[in-house]
Amino acid sequence: MSDIAQRFPENPLLLPKDLRASTPDLQIISLLNPGVFTFENKTWLVVRVAESMAQKEGVIFFPIVNSLGKIEIIEIPLNDPDLVYDDARVVKYKGLDYLTTLSHFRLLCSDDGKKFYEPENSLLTAVGTLEQYGIEDCRVSKLDDTYYLTYTAVSESGVGVGLRTTKDWKNFDFKGMIFPPHNKDCAIFEELIGGKFYALHRPSSPIIGGNYIWLAESPDGIHWGNHQCIIKSRQGFWDSARVGAGAAPIKTEKGWLEIYHGANAEHQYALGAFLMDLENPAKVIARTKEPIMKPQENYELSGFFGHVVFTNGHVTDGDKLTIYYGAADEFVCGAYFSINEILSSLYYEVEKPI
């Protein structure tokens, strides 16, 4: 079974031209990978908005946030011998890595889950030197009356996981970096297990190991330990190069169901699923062999970075799972799934870790 997604006929739901840039000096390059939550009977997206300067011939511009919290524009001639620019997403200059875009979050809401609009005071921006290259890919988990926002914080010091909490989406408590570099794709379970917080995260190693999904536990949602690797990439499969968690795991009678992304050596991203034991989520019960969703529509195949479907946000309603996802690193889209259909696609003869 492969690609069981029922895509919204309205896709793409959001395009870069649908929003205004945060400042007159910048332009929106792409919209990516929204976190999702419900609040006051509406569906909300925490959309990653990637901005940059309009480029001109012979020069590359890219923005960063300086130590004063202001946006600073870096300008480098393309013929500079210290410049390496062979990836649309990353610039290497004088031994340092920079992003070609600067990302922040934009809150958007909808009455029907398809038509989204931007209320006042909708911007969530980078804070501090550990976020000077921007904030990316927010995941939202709700425990009791508190929303936990985990996201990728990027700076010259590396890529780590930041945390902010809120109860009203107006006042935010900044908790700082909870997983240091190199780490991302952090999703907190929406229920305590044995009195502890649990989270999925993705540390990376460029030499030994790889881009695998790990599990961590915490007494308070801030201090994390007892890390265990539970899902690895699989040679010869669609997720051979890297794997990473999507949104918070979904509690089912059979276990904690997690929708995750995987990529192959050609950087083509698809979605799969795995199932964890309800009482011991370090125990992986089952996993899909084939992706449940893979790039196939034009808006998924072509964009800022094509052949990508990537999710870190969803809404559940009984058996109905509504996933909001980034397509081709440029557009925001939606798709429906049946949770039972995903569960029936799982392969139960797995070893730990797989």
C-alpha cells in the first residue's frame, strides 16, 4: 500500500504571494511546514515564512539577525573565492555556513480548515543569538491548558531545538534551547506516561551514526534525558538517508502512532508511520514499509526545493486525520487520512531499533 493521502482539491492552500513580507526590504521566498493546533474553535497554523532579499546579478544577499535583534543583510560577490554556493538553501563563506533565507513564524487561522487568514499580532520572530539565522518548523503539543512550541533554532553555533510555551497565544514564555546542536524535529507527546514527559527528536552525526529518530524523557518538559534511538534510516528503502518525527504522536488503542518523514539519497521526502507501545514508547511495535504519502502532484514536485512532502502538524477527529504539510519547500497544503487505514498498512515484524 502506498500513498493513501486524500489531498485537498483546494491545494495549495497558501502560496508565498498570499502573505506580506515582514519588512519592506525583504520578500517571501517560501512557506513551509506548519505546526497545527486548535484554539477558540478554529484551526490554526504556525507557518514557517522564509524571506530574503531580491537578488541581483553578480552578488548574493542573505539576511541574519544581529546581536541587537535587528535584521542585517550580508552581501557577497559571486566571484569571491571564499564563497561556496551550490545549494539553494545554504551558503558557505570563509568556513562558516549561512542560510539563504531567514525564517520566522506566522500565525494563521481558519473557520473551515481550508481558507486561512492572518489576524493582528501574528508574527513570532527569532530571539537571541542562538536564533540569529531564524526559527523553523514549529511543532505544537498541548498538555492540559499549556501549548508547547518546539522548533528548530538556527545560528552560527549550530542547529538546535528551542521551546516556548503559551496558554493564550498572546503571551509566550521563552524556555531557551532544550536540545543542543545538532538536533531538530522535536515532537512532545500530548500526555504524560508514568508521570513523565516524552519527546521524539533527531540528533545527527556526520561521521558515525546518522539522522535517526530518538526518544527522550523529562520530569518537567524542559530538562531531558534517558535518550534512546528507536527509528533508523533503512538502506534500499525510500527513507534510506534520513528520518525525522512529524507532529505529536497520536494515541490509539494499538499504540502511539507517529507520522514521520524520510528522505532518500536524492533528497526526495515522503511520509511514513510507525507505532510505539502505549506504556513504553521506546518499544517500536510496527512500521510502514512503503510511504503513506509521496510527492506526485505538480506543487509537490516543483518549487523552491522539489520532490518534497513534509509535515509537522495535524488535527484528529475520530478516525479522520487531517495533515497540513509543506510541499516542495514553497507551499502549504492539506490532506486527509484514515487512522485505521494507516494502522492497517503497518508491518509488525520489526526489530528494535529498526
